Amino acid sequence: MPKTSPKKSAPAPKSSRRELLQESILEAASTLFIQRGFQGTSMGDIAEAMGVTRTAIYYYFRNKEAILRELTTEITGMAGKQAAQVDDSNSDPMEALRQLVLKHARLILGHPLQFRVVERNEENLSPALRKEAEASRRLVLSRFQAVIEAGMQAGQFRIVDPKIAAFAILGMCNWSAWWFSASGKVPLEDVAQMLATFALQSVVRGEERRSRENSVDESLRQLREDLALLERRLHNP
């Protein structure tokens, strides 16, 4: 009987190999940008850290400014796109806020080094790209703010300044880039779920009411909240 040659595994698609190498370059560059600073890192340093030639790096990125541009698009640009995908027009504000936090937290937790680089090096971007990054940040903030306002109008969220609340929740998510480790005890998804829970607990009225004592001061506080909500609805029918 003729011998049958063992089946060989199909090679990875070129696009996948390219994407993997690009991600490796971005990861290595991010580490060096954090350690040495953007100005203190050269393309040769990145190549040396990866154990490849500078030519291999130049094949994917013309210079380190192009690497920073890609990082900004991957992090800041993606954050804006994800926030825009959450539709709160016909959804429950609590669920809409949960989805906003989950999407944003997963992005940050999945790319902590890259996020830190982008946050620290905005001045090294071109004016046009800096403007795009700022527009993405404003979009994310506005989406969080709109959902919080919707929750207040629905009587689900406490009466707070929606912009400050949005900043506080985003700050909680963004700060995770400085302390989260993928090799830590708590997996990424569990951390994202915890952040979403913390965000909701910070604004939801029902949970707060059930957890507090039924004192006179608390009753007056709740009454003031109800009156403020009623006034808000009268001004914004």
C-alpha cells in the first residue's frame, strides 16, 4: 500500500500573521515608550527589543510617530466607535450604562500599556490627529452623560451632575490601565464586570434607598431628590 504523507497544518493567513506582528510591534513600542519616554525611544530600540532588524519594523511603520498614530487610533478611536454603538434611545438606562462601562473597560483592560502611552503622548501627535482624538474623547463623555441624564429622567438614577458623574465613572475605568495585570488573580472579564457594577451602584437610586436607614434626614433627602426630579421633568417634558 502506498504510504500516505502526514497532513500538514494549513499555514496561517498572511493577513493574520501581519496583524500579529503589528500587534507585537505596538506592544514592544508601548513598553519602551513607558520605560524611556517617546522622545527617548528609537526605531532601533524597538527592533532590538523584538529581536528583529530595523528593516522589519520599517516594513510596517515608517517611523515612531506612525506607531503612536496607530496606537491612538486603536485606543482612542475605538473607544469613540464603541460608545457610539450603544443605543440608549429605546433601552433601559441601567443596561445602557452597564454596556457603556463594559465596552470601555474591556478596551482599557485589554490594552493597558497602549492606553497609558496614548494618554501621556498626545502632544506628540499631529494637530489633525490630536483633534480627532479629542473628538473621540468628547463623544465618549457625551454618551456616558446622555445615558446618566436618561436614567435621571426615568427616575432610576439619583439627581447628580451628569457630566461630573460621567467623568468619575470614566476615570475609574481609565485608571485600571495603571494597576491591572493580565497575569493577576482576577481575569479581565471579572474586573470589567466589577467596574460596571461599581458604576451602577454610584448612580442608581433604588439600591441606595434600600441600603440606607429610614431616618428623618434620609427621608428629607429623598424628598428633595423627588422634587428636583419633578422640577426637571416639568422643565424638560
